Amino acid sequence: LANPSQTLSAFPTTLDWNFTTSTFTNLGGVDNSLPQGRNATRFQVSEDFVKKWGNQQLGLGVNFLRADVTDFAYASNAIGQLIPLTLDAFYQGGVDPSFLGGTDPNTDFTLLNQSFPQQVSQRIAFYRLGLYGQDQWHARSNLTLTLALQAEHQSNPVCQRSCFARLTGPFESVSHDPDQPYNQAILIDQKQAFQDLNSLLWSPRFSFAWQPFGVSRNTVIRGGIGIFYDPLPAALINFFSSNPPVVNSFTIHGYSLTPDESNSLFKNASASNAAFVNGFAAGQTLAQIQAVDSNFSPPSITVPNNKTYSPQYQKWSLEVQQTFGTATSVSIGYYGNHGIHELIFNPSANAFGFGPFPAGLCASPPVPPCADPRFSDVTEITTPGVSNYNGMVVSFQHRFTRWGQGLFQANYTYGHALDEVSNGGLGQFTIGSSIFPQDPYNLRGSYGPADYDVRHSINANYVWQVPVKAALRGHGSDYLVKGWQISGTIFARTGFPYTVIDGAEASERNLNNFFGTIYAVPVDPSASGTSCGEGAAIPLSPHPCQPPQVLANGSPNPNAFFVQTGCETGFNAGHLGPSGSCINGPVVSFAQGRNRFRGPNYFNTDFAIMKNTKIPGWEKGELGIGFQFFNFFNHPNFGLPDNNLSDPTFGQILYMESPPTSILGAGLGGDASPRNIQLKVQLQF
């Protein structure tokens, strides 16, 4: 922002409608997540040594990386984020008074998420060290075997100001007694981020290349098996250095949303922060802090497990390649991997009063199972996730010279990727995808197609030096007929998967410390999405990807595939009937499963024509002029439908899919879907 203080004086927070309705756009944008950024200094040393010894080639290597980072993200959300759950709550100034003391106090209210940091920046340091040894043995003239072993060490990140804080143990093992003082439950001034890491990672690998019919033939069989590791994401460091009392984060509800009101969400959040800071330093309990501030809202906290593992992937492959002469080759390969120790975020470790969670909050002494009243949302970061992938790739490549020089290559992939959470829970792969498992007590219940599970994919590209002079039988000036080039790409794939969720139900459960995802409950096992394509796009959307939950007259749709929002009684269970009056409706219990529905397919092709001309008197100088066409046929590609059944646009497609290549680059959010034409001039020398 050009003038942040002036902006905040006009509107001092962020008003977020994403969890409620698409009636309004957000006010304040993503400014609640700012400031962001970091200063980083990195030192890296990499060295390899290779020695040939007869028919063997031995290799040794080392790689060392040290990073010192000053992170400025700790003032994030200091201005707060307002989330009205209903239009009535917003219209009434934060809470609909008709429900105060009524039969359903968990419906019309506004949430405020706000953080209060002690420091706006922290200095973090970590390093990684890797060693490997490799032996490549030419066992025969037509057989090569490679055996390798790699050892890696990832350090436990350290904070120069000892800014890490965490519970005294995993959340399920610590005391939930509300009479235990906060400063006995939380360890502060911790130098290291994790309680324990599997710091030494061994990665054995084996591969072979075999020409079964001899070196004079053109058949090669390749294969391999090995273990690989991903380093733990550095983003995890921010979670443990943003815990109370270093950064106090509160989720407030039940008060006015106007900051200057005497009993507002913002003033109660500020008062809760002051009471917690003073109470923590004095060794006070929850009851003692509440005696000072009767409206005290407990803080949130993020906790690791006793031991955190780096994600491990067991990979294997087998490929057959056949060349035909020197111009054509075809290969068929099978590739698979199995992942273990993948990251899982559970933001509902302290949930209660819904589904499989404890019925209520703990008293003193606690009688498990019960939720800890000293905290609001508790996020557990563990590494029990698994994934699997199996795929077949067919590749074709052909170089041609008969009608000018050129190259054409194409790849077809059939694959199937499955997991419980995609992208390690750190970010959405597609709009609307969930980064949390639905039921943290049944992680395998979320096992299904990964967010990036594309069953069929074709990628191709070509380049052709057009023989214009030959076509004109040698006529024409070389400056005009030489140097013409045509090139292009082709992309085609089946649609990404998605899950139908009930965002309104999940938001209402925030009062019960539930901050995860709730899958919509099918009305019967045969519920399935309709064809998902151009007909589902706004503004007309005559054929949405899912039948609407509500008819045009406002009544529930009897042909809806899912129970109405608010009618869930737990995970994969609910009552049939209209929203708000479904208590006495028939009970249904069907599991939708994760990512069972598919979005639209994708097709795109790019095309370019260039004329390259030698510059007279300049030995290596060449001038190229031409046009590039992105999405050459101006083919519309549509994104995933709105998968939140509580939205009025449920089942409709609200955005266009960005292409993998464009003038604006990939994934930048620009309007890159229509055909773009670019004049290109290049000088090579």
C-alpha cells in the first residue's frame, strides 16, 4: 500500500465473506495477512568426485546448505479478519439479537481472528548436509548397474531469540486441567523448533540399463528402485514461533463487529490479549484470568508430535525404449511411488460437541474425553500421512528431414494418485480443495484421489523449419524464403477432482473449536455429479455441475444430491429435510468420500511462426520476427465448480482455467484464458 496508515484509518480491518456468501466482495483484500517477507542469507557448498576404475565408475559427493533468515511475518493478521457467518448477523451489527438466549445461538454471529505479536520479526537459522556414494558398473557391454547410497541430515531450526513455544508434550498426552496455570502447560524460550526429528535419512538406490539383444540393436530396458526424502518445509517454523505468549492469536465471537463499539469484537480481543499476557507472567489459571476479564477468549496454539519425520517416498520404475533408425524412438514406462510420513495438519484437536469429538469442555479435575477450555483452536502437526501413485507413460519422438528439418514429440500419461491430504496441507492445489482431513480420528477415511489426480494427459510439441525455397523450386530471394519456422505445443487432460463441502456448517462449528472441513452428506449412495462443462459457467449456468440445493422460489430442491446445510449430525451423517427444520427428518448416513467428483476437461494449443534472417556483415547475427499465438483456437477452458453447497452459486463454474503457458506466465492470476497474440522480435549474436 502507498499509505498503510491512511488506508487503515479509512477501514481498519478485513471483512471476509468467503465463508458466507458471494453476495459481496471482500473489503480489505488479503491485507490482514500482511506484512510478509524475509531477509535471507544462504551459504552452499557442493562438490563431486568421480574416478574411473576399469569397467567401474565410482563417485562421491557432498552438499551443504546453511540459511539465516530474518522473517517479518509475525505482525500478520494484527489488524484482524472479520467473518460474518450470515447476512442477518452483519445487518444486525455482528450478532442477530433474535437468537440471543434463543433456541439456536450457534447460527447468526460474526467471527474475528486477530493476532498480537511481541516481536514483528524473528531470526531463524538451519542447515542441511548430504553425502552420497555411487558405483556405476559396466557388468557387460550391454548391461550397466548403478548402486548408490545417500545420507542426509536436516538440522532442527534454531531461533536466535529463543522464540519457539509449545506445549509440554503432544496435545492428547498433556493435562487438560483448567486449574493448571498457563505457564506450566506451555514451554517458552525454546531454542529449537521441533521436540525431535529423524535427523539422519538413509536413501539406498539401485538402477540398471540393459540392451537384451546386444549393443548393435536399438532396444533398451531401464529400471530402478530407491528411497527419496523431502525436507520438512521451512514454513513450519512460523507455526511454532507464532505460539502464545510469543504471538497471541484469538478467535472471538458474540459481540459487535464495529471496532469503536464499547463491547466490540476488537476491544474484547485486545482485552483478552492484555489479560493473557499479564496472567501468563503471573502464573495464573484460566479462572483467575477470567476473574480479571469476564469476556476472556482463550488463545490458539500449534503443537508438533513427539517426533517429526521427513516425508519418505519409495519409488520404482521400469521402461522399455525402442529406436527405429536414428530418427524415431518409442518408449513405454511404468512409474510408481509410495509415500509415508507425510504432513497432516489437524486444526480441530480441541474440538468438542460434534461427531466423534468429546461432548464438552474439561472441568477440574478433568474426566477424559473432554476438550481443554484453556485454548480455542489447537492445531496438531503430525506426519502419519500416506500416498500412492501408479502411472504409465508412452513417449514418441520423430526427427524428420524430408520436407525440411523438424522434430515432433508427444507423451501420453495414464496415472492415478491417491492420498489423504494433498500438498502436505500447506496450500490449496485447486480452488475449493481442502488442506485438512475431515475426521482427524479417521485419517484413512479421507484417503482418495489426490487434488492433482489426472487420469489421462497428453502433452506434445513440434518445431518445423519450413522448406519454402524448396517448395518454390529454388525461386525467390534467400532473405525472403529462408529461415521460416513453425512451432507449437498441445496440452490435453481430464479434469481435476473435487469434494462437495458444507462451508456454513463448518464455520458454525468454529464455536466448538472445529476448524476443519465437513464433507456434504449424500442423500443416497447413487448421488453423482452431472456433466461438468461449459453449461455450468456463469452467468447463465443452465446445466450446473451439481443440482442446486435451493429452487428459484427459495424452497429446498427435492432432487438435490446432498442434505441441506445445517442438517449434518456428524461426519457422513445427517437428516433429510429443509435447512432449519430438518431435526425430525429421516436419518441418512452415507460417506461421500474425498474427491469423488470431476471438473471439466482441459485442452489448449499454442502456435508460433517466426522468420529468422541473417544480418549481412555480421557473422553470427540473426534477426527473428514473428507472431506467437497462445490458446490458438481461443478454446474456453473452465475451472472447478463452486463446491460449497451452502453457497447460492453451488455447482456453478465461476472462473476460467489458466493455461500452462501464456504471455503473462503461469499461475499469475492474469486473464490468460482467451487467445493472446504476441509480436516477437529477437536478436541473436
